Amino acid sequence: MFPEDRVLVAYVPQPADFEIIQTENWYRIPQKQAPKGLHAEYFAFYFGRRFGPEKWAIHYYAPQLGHELTTRLALFPDQPDHPRAQEMYYKVQLGPLQKLPQPIVSLRWRRVTFIHTTWDRFMDASEINDLFVDGEPYVDRLYATLKERGIQAERNYEVRESGSGYWLPLVVWCRNGRIDLTHDQLTQQQNDLDKLVARIAEQVAQYGGLASPLDASGKM
């Protein structure tokens, strides 16, 4: 294990999917949805809403041993009539499954398909936002500074409006609204980090303070 080893966080929607990971040591990815970074040294698994008290968190990871391209029918020969039976999937072979000492949680429900991160960030993370490595260095600094001052921001946040969507590098959820930080705003203000943090803190106060995060059960 090296700090620069790659970790790919992958979504597991159903307990039945995780049972395959546990008992057969493989994970499937539709070819048309396959992310870059399929060669990551480790895979980690983010549980969806059907996992009860373990939902919206990463509890397990495993080393990747390799992968192959095959049909869904080859993966599930007892389902010949499935509508995607002939579609192509990557079958990712996994080593022994490991459980984290403490789960990496999502403080606020968010849709996660894949997150690329590194081993050192994965081992140090306490929540999902700590994992992101694809932001600009200034975004990293701003996120870390806000966190140090007790302001929890969401990274790489998808906004859906009028049937379309876009991504924001950072948002801060408040009791009475949301503070959006766009790429243009961050580019214009990257020379005065302290001033921007102070302005965000003022906006948080104007919006009634920070919204409550999710508790362990996934409730607000």
C-alpha cells in the first residue's frame, strides 16, 4: 500500500449486489458507464439507501486483482431473459474484502456513482467530501479552511434544474438556503482566501446558520 495508490469508490445500490462482492469477489460495471480509472489498485463501496443503518457510507474496500469484459448473461446465466442480457459489462475481480475501522459517511445525502481518490486520502477521510482529488488546488485550500472554521461544504455538487444539470465545485447548505460557489467566483477571488471565507461565514449567518447534517440513520 502506497499513498499514491488509486482508489475507485463505486456505488452499490442493493444488498444483493454486495452479497456477490462478499461471496464471489467480483463487482460489475456496465461498459457504457465505465469510468476512467478502472485500473485503480483498490475498489471501495458506497452503499445506497436500501442498506438500512449502513446507507450513504463506505464501510468496505478490496484490492483489485484484474478485470475482463463480458456479457451480463455470462455473469448471470440464470437470467437469459433480462433486457440487458447481451450488454457488455466489466467484471472486476477483487481480493479479500476489508472493513474500515470507521465508515466514511455522507453528511448529506448525495448521488455517488464513482469517486476517484488516493490511498492516503482514503485512509484519512472521515466523510465523503474528504475524498475528492479532481478539484483545483484553490478549491482544496478553501474546503480545508472552511472545515477548520466549522463550515462544512459539499464538493462537486450536482444541481438539477429544468431538466438539465451542472456541477458546482463547492456549496454550503444553510437552514434557510444554499450558498453556491461557482468556478468563476472562485477564480475571481482566489487571491484573497481569508476575505472569501469571511464573506461565506457572513452569508451562513444571514441564512440562519448551517443546516444539520445527516445523522447515522440517514435522517435530518
